[in-house]
Amino acid sequence: MTNKVAIDQDFCQAHGRCYALFPDLFEPDDEGRAQVKNDGVVPASSSVDEILAVCPEAAITTV
């Protein structure tokens, strides 16, 4: 199973759930859209499934 995620900027609507719940993995850009930190490597304390489930637009994908 993958341990990296990415943000599809075409789908991100800047809800902010990902960086509010996973600040070690995501941060907002200048427009409030999410961008990954640390090359999108999922921390050991989180699961990929719980991270994917956070985004209502399904903009978070595995790589």
C-alpha cells in the first residue's frame, strides 16, 4: 500500500479540512488551497484511508 498522497489542484475547493486535521502533511497556499508538505509522505501515526476520507471533493489522491 502507498504511503504518499498528493493534491489534485483541479478538484481542491479550499475547504481546509486536510490541513486543519493533518497539519504535518498539508498546508494552505496563498489562495487557501491545500498543498502537501514533506513530499506527501504519510506519517506513521495516520492511515492513508483516513486522510483520503477528509476531503469532500476527493482531491487527495495516493501516489
